[in-house]
Amino acid sequence: MATVTTKFKKQLLESIASDMLADSNEYYIAIAKSDPWNETDTVPSEVNSESEVREFRNNMLAMKKLVDFSFVTHRNNWDSGETYRSITDAVDLDTITDYVVKTDNNSVYVCVEQGRDDVGLPVASQINPQLVGTGTKSKRTSDGYVWKYAYTISGVNGAKYLSNEYIPVDKIVTADNINETLQKTVQDSAVSGSIIGYRVVNSGTGYAQNTTAVISGPGTGAEAVVSVDSDTGSIIKVEVADSSDTTQKIGSGYNDASIELVTGTGPTQPAIVYPIISRNGIGYDSRDDLNAHLGMFNVKSVGADEAGWPLGNDFRQIAIIKNPKKYNDSDFNDAAGNTLSFMKFTGQSGTFSTDTLIRGTTSNAAAYVDYNASDKTYYHQNKNTGFKSFQVGETIQDSDDPGSNYGILLSDSDNVINPFSGEILYLENRAPILRDSAQTENIKIIINL
């Protein structure tokens, strides 16, 4: 079976980000569906069909422009007493993220080497990686773990992209603040073709205690330390040699490499050990190091500040729409806007509350009320109501209380945005989210390629 590599996934996400930011395009997050899903309001699974997309357009309430996008990876907080794996080059990249940790000061570190005891078993991490600092070299802590500083999540990026499940990841082109400067320094100092660890595939037997390692390949400077079980002569572990300042002898320039274990006698059974090579060097691009093949769109809506975003009602669907248009077929490019049709009445009695099903006494047309603002009642129709047109001059009644809540239809108008324009690129069903004037919605959409 063919494999789509994480590099290709990264390239696709970069293309999406570039397309979103292009002057010729406008991306929006749209919200929809104020009426319940069903009698129990149970959220249905999404179906990738034209019918589903069409119904979303019928249910659409409003949209807001998208300007924020980031690569993200799975969040893994560092906790004392937890055991962490080390980064490797031999495991399916789609399955590993637990070698990356976020500390409580929002700094991100890569576990370059797992701590192991005298018999080669993994040990729990006890020393906070923050003690390694924000330098450019990987360092060993006293519990045997080797950590490499990657970057620190800024307050701005944390507010936009940090969640319980994900952390933002980026590559810095031009540094504009201290956090970006630290990361840019790490990027620029990355050592290409470095050997960051050694993978013991078969421990072998019959090796002497003074076994040493010889690294061969088109590179220089890598050194390893071999630990041997005194009873069996098996290889317990092979570690990158430490320098006097606890940084590591990872070498450089290795496109590939092999390791020869030199022993005084034996071995009875040869061990199999492979060097773990970082082609560009840890830190060169954190999106690669952290396996960040996911993207996050973010948009924040604050109370009543967003033009056309209804208050006092809920929504159950969100979507990403590219290049919506107005009803006059010109491009819509405002920061936010409403997609609902609206009515005006004369001789009105009572109020049409949100989610009320209203009906025309002559046309028998029906619709759901989304909200009232000034002299307008905003509404939508979907497959539950049907799509008959209301008639100017007819009486519009509240289906539940027609004797108290009614009005004579003075006008029935479309809004500015045509909900049937633009391309829907993403669609998600959710449990109801109620919009309130004192509330901020921080909508995060994850793209997992």
C-alpha cells in the first residue's frame, strides 16, 4: 500500500495556509442550525454529500473572516514520574508524539534519549526539562533523559491555538519577539546529519565489559557509549557520548551510518544496533520534529461585537467557506456578516421568540425564527419547514400561539450574503452552543491529513 509521507502532508497544509492568506481569496468560518437536530437533539455524524452541504447552506446564520492558521501537534504535558519515549526514525510517524512535552511555562522540548537504568529498563522522568534551558544543544539531566529545547509558545499563539489536546508549532522565518528569536537561534544552529541516538534491535550475547563503538559513515564527530550486562554479555544500551558540559557528541554530515561494536572476546551472538539520524538536525523545523501534520484554524467571536452574529440563540454546525459572494454576485470581504433572510411586519401582536416555527396563513410557508433585531425578524428554512415563499400582506403566525403572536408581512428580504455562494471546504456537526452577549466563542477547527 502506498504511503503519503508527513512531508507531503506538511506541504499540503502550507498550501492551504498560503491560499487562505492570498489577496485573491477570502476564507470564513460560518455557523449554522439554530433548530434542534431531532427530538433529543442528538448530534448526527457528518455525511460528505451534496445534500448535507446544501442543508448546511439552508441552516446558515452568519460568517466571520478567517485570518489565523497554525500547524499543531498533540499536546503532551511534562509530569514528574511519567516515562517518555525518545524520538526515533523507525516508527510510523503518524503514531508517535509522546516524545514531545510542554512544560508549565509553555516551553516545548523533544526527548532525544530516554532515561534507562543499569539493566536497560526505562525510568521515569524526574527532572523538569526546563532545567535544560533554552540553548541550542541537547543536554542530559541527572535522571538520564536527554532533552532538546524546541521553542516557547507565545501568549498570542497560546490564546489562539493552545487547547487541551493540541499545541501550536511553527517555523520562524523572521523573528519579531524574544520567543521567536530563541527559536530562530535553535533553527539556525541545528546540525544536519547528526546522530541523535542508537536503536538496539537485538542485544546479542557474549560481549566484554570494555566493548566500544566505532561509527562509520560519511560524517564526523559522533561518539557512542556501550553498556554491557555483566552476566550475559548482552548489550543493555548504546547512548550518545556526553561532552564535559553534558551536551552530546552527535557529530554531523551523516547521510547514513553504521555502528561496529568492538569487543575483546566474542560475541557469542552479534547484537544489532542502528544509529538514529536527524537529516536536518533537531530544531531545524519543529513541524518535522514534532510530527505536526495537523492544522488549526481559529476564529474568536466576542459577544455582540461581531456584525450579524446573532445573540440569544444557539448553533450546531460550523463550516469553512471560501470566497462567498453577495446576492448581487460581487465578492463578500467584510470581517463578518449575516446570511439570514428577514421579515418586517405591520400590525404585529406579541413577539416571535427564537426557534419559534412561524407559518403564513395564505401561503402555508413555514420557517424557524432565529432572532429579532430592531424592526426585523431573522429566519431560516430547511428541509423540515419546506421552502415555500411567504406572501407580502399575509398574516404570519406563531405555530404554538397563533392567537397572541402574529403580524402582517410588510416585506420579506434576503440579507447581504448569499449562503449558496462560495465553496464549503469543511463541515462539522456539534452539540448546541448558545451565544450570549457576555460570551466569547473561540472556535478551533482541526485539519488532520
